[in-house]
Amino acid sequence: MERLKSAVPAELRRAVGEGTAADLAATTSRLFAFFDSLPLFHQVMRELTDPELALCRKDKGRAVELKGQGNACFSRREFGEALRFYSQALRHAPINSDGINVNLVSAIYVNRASTMHKLGLFKESLRDCDRAIAVSHNYSKAWYRKGMVNASLKNYSSAVRDLEVALHEEMTSLGKSNIEQELKSILQKQENIGEVGTSSCDSMDADLPLAGQPQKIIIESISTPNKGRGMASTDDIPPASLVHVEDPMAAIIMKSSRETHCHFCFDEAPADIVFCPSCTIPIYCSKRCQEQAGGDISCNQDAHLEYNGHATTLAKLSITSSCKSPSSKVFAEHRHECGGAHWAAVLPADIVLAGRIMAQYIEKGVLYGKNVSISSTNLDLVHHYDQHSPANKLESQIYAIVLLSCLQNHYGSELLWTEDSLSQLVLLIFQIKVNSIAIVRMKSMDGGPELIVNRGVSAAEGTNMCSVEQVRVAQAIYVSGSLFNHSCRPNVHAYFLSRTLVLRSTEFIKSGSPVELSYGPQAGEMHLPDRQKTLLENYYFSCQCSSCAELNLSDLVMNSFCCPQRNCLGAISESTYYRSKENFVNVSLGGSYVYKLSLPDISKAGKDMEKVARSVFGNSDAHLNIDPGCCMNCRSQIDVSSAAATSHREASKIDRLKEITLLDKSLIPEALQSLKQLKKLRHPYSKALAQAEDTIAEAFVKAGDQEQAQKHCEASIQILEKLYHPKHIAIAHELIKLVSVLLSLGDMAGAAATFARAEAILSLYYGSHMEKILAYLGALRRAVTSESTVACS
Ligand SMILES: C[S@@+](CC[C@H](N)C(=O)[O-])C[C@H]1O[C@@H](n2cnc3c(N)ncnc32)[C@H](O)[C@@H]1O
């Protein structure tokens, strides 16, 4: 894309960059005309859309080569590697509708099934046997392997049935005698032991249960004074209620998750990944996901060779649609990207997402016999085009032209494009920037449940704390979900079941109140200026939520320093606070950054707030300045820049502990020394101290000193309780860490009580989906329960 960008003449670049949404029709038209006359543009389009030049084509030779590498690893008993090679072989193997490559594909499935059988992945292995049989019904080896896996699962009657089919289909006498022997031995086992096995049903292909269906909660779209439209409840909403459940209009995997997560449901891919039958790009967890994403993909790779590189003006693109009918009413979002061309793998995810939305309009239009055109009214979402930088505007316009050409290449000249299609496409790209939601998964950052409950581990072995991290796996547009505004202190929590968005109330919401989620930044986690900066950079708005409008404890203390006077809890900030007569505080961060915050009612704000910033609340009829380095309680002074420098230095010394996997105990005293220094400088409720305590707790866990780990983990929780409200999920995650420490110490009663506290918070956020989202919880609950039972008996 850089090549195209640098080819745009300065004058046109300026017109595009300085133009507003109102100028879009004119600027896109000019840019399109320029590219249309540029040979480089047609060369780039050929590179993106010509299957002959594509890197994602199926390649039988490559598949055979990879299968051979898999076989070699299998013979050396390197089963993990063999599995990887067989999966890659399946990725590249073409499956022609005429059946030419059927034998190759079924042989690779069976080899992968044998490998997974060796690795103890029985369900996965059975699924591959079924896939081989589906491709090649009378493939004896597939039936044989299925029988052997069923025998391992002690499903003896199924195993006998499978081996009988294998025997019937086997052509060679050596093969027949092998199967007969196995059959005999299985019949014997069946007689001696009986049937004890598990069902071989494919849970992967089962429908996703949405346990706990939405209660009858009605949310309505409202108009707000300073946030545009928003959502509000028509009734009181109890805590932990399901407020909203929605499937995306379109979604796309993040580049970083392409090789690890299913491209349709976005769950982690299993060992028996399924590939697109037509190209080498997407991976799926099941055939069901593959079919939903790709639809009934034609395997004829020459079907899309119809590159139309001679479009001249936008007007000339206005041709009546009689596009190929899609085979089903369900939109298959990968279908129009497939067929050997690799543009969808190369363009940025949000541009490909725009393509998926466009393709949906096109196919729906075709399905209902309407002329197809795109317009922003189709997707009535905010875009903030005018606020974007000139570079963003130019880049997005170029991408819109490229995407339009890619889509036209797929849908052909039968498609109708109106003159303003391109400008509407540009707006769609900007709507995606503001409204798309990141689909996340909670990833355990350590060894999982076994390690959490590893009681009595010696110092030399060490153990882990149960820590989780959110991983962004996909990006999606939820049409109704996009109407929920942001709050830095949200009252609903968003999570995902596969690709379904679920919103749950985390507190009581009074009828008529706004229902707001967090787009990322939250009070207690980020300081006000950082939240504002993040929201401006990522969503192009300046936050008007209640936490950004009123002075609150966490913003006062999280980055502050402590008062040099003993027993004074006053916060010392790096910013200037100007108190006005009208009960407002202006917080100046230097330059033009000033935040006007109203003062909370001190009787409701709590004692902490008063102890931390008494000067700000007193003297209501006077103007007042509190300068950087000045205590907000007693007005004592410190050298704030030197305190900041020392505190950063000590905090980064402590942070070094995170990088060490096998911790040398000798590093801990130095970190404790730094913690001591940090405590002399930072306010006791500051974020830096909470993080330092948490890092040191984890280090003690690694070093096997659980008592010290408990002490520091509890210290961290105490600070978090000041920064967040008591039922915030950040506290639950820290409590879960403490549970694992208490279990290691054998403090069963403590572990059970702490787990109950964490669970009460987590159930507000995830309700009955708690264990589905946080996979380790089940094992931890069992450990806590069994440990408590032992303690009682
Ligand atoms: C996903 S949309 C939400 C729906 C939007 N208000 C509408 O009218 O369509 C995000 C946009 O809503 C507005 N918005 C959401 N939360 C806001 C907040 N806390 N403060 C100010 N504007 C907000 C901003 O314009 C933001 O770019």
C-alpha cells in the first residue's frame, strides 16, 4: 500500500487529507480516477486478486511433501511434530469436486488420526477418522483406525463394528489377517471387561448452549445530551442479569490469532484443525464452523480468474446486478474472499471486515432481487470522519478503492455500484474504527489448574499463581451492541461465548438510567488523562462519563506521592488543582490539558477522600490552588520530580522479577529493598505500590515462599480495594491468586472463604458462564471443596 500512497501527487494528497465527510464524493472520485490511470495500481490489483499469483493456493506437491515429513517424524516417534506436518499437509491438499485428490486427503486424515491416537487425543482422532470416511467411504485404514481408537476408549461394540467394515474393505491378505487379529483381541476384551467407554459424540459440532437465557429485560435506545445515542433500561435491572445477547453482523480474526484460533467461532483451535477446502488461509475448529464461514465453496479454483482491471470511472461501474445467487440465506463471510486470491490475507483486518459487511449487503440484495448499492444509512453508526488525521483519511480512501476493486473482481461486472459507493465505503471503514468491538478470551498465563492446586510444593520446585490475561482474538460489528456508550465506571460487563456478545449487569441499574459498558479504560486501572488519551486515540471522542466528570478517589491517589508528615494520608500530585467557588476543580496537566471536574458530596464520597484531599473540599467560598508537590491535606511540600524519578527506578527494579521464569531467591532481597523505597515515596493507595506488591507476591510463589507470597498478595488486594469499588473484577482476579497461595499453604478454611469472595464477584460478571470463560475455576473450586472437606473430617 505504501507504493500506492507515495504515488499520489501532493495536491491530491492535500485535498484528500484536508477534506471533510461532505467532500468525500469529490475526493474519492478524483483519487479513483488517478489510480485508474496508474499502471502501478493495476499491477497491485493483479497481485492481490489473480489466483495464479496467490500465495494461498492449494498445492498438491507441497501437501505430498509435508505428508512425507509427517511420516518421517511418525517413524521416529516424534508425534507432536508429525501432527504439525500432517495438519500443514491438509492445509495445502486440494480437494477437487471430481475426486482426484480424495485419496491423498483421506490418507493424511488417517495418518493424523493415528498420530493423535498415539498422543492420547482420542476424540480428535475419531473425528479425523470420520472425516477420512466422509471423503472416502470404503477406505479400510480409516475404519481400522476408528476401530482401534474406539477400542482405546473401551467402546468395544463400536470398535468391533468398525473393524468388521475395515475387514470387508481391506484388499490385501496381510492387511486382512492383521485386522482379524485385532478383532479377536477386542472381542475377547469385550467379553472379559464389558462396555465401559464414553460416547464418541463430537462436542465440537454441537450447538453452543447459551445457559441462562436472557431475562425479560428491555433496553431502549435513547438520546443523550453529550454522548449521542445510548442505551437505557425501561425497568430496574437486578445485578448479574443478562442484559443483551447478540451475534455479530460480521467478524474477523486478528492477525495474531490466525494460527491459534478458529476463524469462525474464535475459540482456541483443537489438534484436529479443519481447513478451508478452497484456500490455505483460514483454520477452523470443526466442519460446522468451516461451513458457516465458507458456505458451500466451489472447489474449482479457476472460477475467479475474471479480473477486471479496466474500470475507468466510478460512473462506469454502475452496472445492473444479476450476481450469482448465494446457495443459502445464511451469509458465509469467507466465501467472497476465497478462490485462491490472497487479498483478504494481506489487507488490514478492519478493511477485510468492511468487505464482509459490503458482501453481505450485496448478497442480500441479490437474494431479494434488489439492485445492490451501499450507503451509510445501511449501517447507521457514528464515524467521526472529520476528526481523523490527513494520513488516516488518505490511507482509508486508498483501501476503499482497493477493497472495492477486490469485491468487484469476485462479484464481477454484474454488480451495481452507484457513484457514491466509494465514499460510503470510506465511511463504513471509519464506522468500523469507532464501533467495532474486540472479541477477547481469558488466557491463563501459567500452568493451569493442576499448578494452582499444587499443595506443599518444595521451594526448589516452585509453583505458579493463577493469573489470567485478556487476549484479543477477533474484531466484530454488533449492530445493537454498538449503541452502548462507554463509561469508565461501567454498569454492565461484556464477554463472549464463541462469537456471541453477552452483556451482564454488574450492579443494580435503576429504571431509566444509562446502561454503559467499558470500551477498555476504567477508573482505578488508568488515570483520568490516560483514559481520555486512549479513548481519543482509539475511538475519537473525549469521554463525558461520570468518572471523568467528577473528582474521585482513584484518580486522586493512583499516581500520587505520599506526604512527608507522619500520619498524614494526603495525596501529592504532579498536577495543579485549581478549586473554584462553584464547586469545580480544574486539573491542569501542563500545556492545554485541563480537566474540569465537579466535586462530589463529601458526606457520600467517604472518609478516605476527605483524608486524602481535605484542602480541596474545605473553603468552599474561596479560590484555591494546590500546586504539584503540595500535599492536598496538610500542604507540606516535596520535590515531586525527584520523587517521580526515584520511584520509576525502584519500580522498574521490581519489574525485572517478572522476566525471570525460574527465580533465584537471591534476587528477592533487592526487590524488597526497592519496595521499601517505593513505600517512602508513593501514596499508600497508589497503583505503583499495588503492582509492586503483586509482582513480589508472584516472585515469592516462584521461589516457594508461600507465607511471604500471601502477605504481599493481601497487601496488593488492600490497595485495589481503595482504587476500585469492592466488587470490581480486578479484585476477584487478585483474590483467585490468593486462593492458590492459601491452598499451597494448606490454609483450607482461608482458601474456601477467599474463593467464595472471588466467586461472588465473578458471578456478577459472568453468571452461569463463569466456568466457561475462566476455565481454571472448576478445578480450583474442586480443590477448595475437597481441601475443606478434608479439613472438616
Ligand atoms: C459505539 S458508539 C456508541 C453509540 C453512539 N453514541 C451513537 O450515537 O451511535 C461510540 C461513540 O459514542 C460516543 N460516546 C460513547 N461513549 C461516550 C462517552 N463516555 N463520552 C462521550 N461520547 C461517548 C462517541 O461519539 C463514540 O465515538
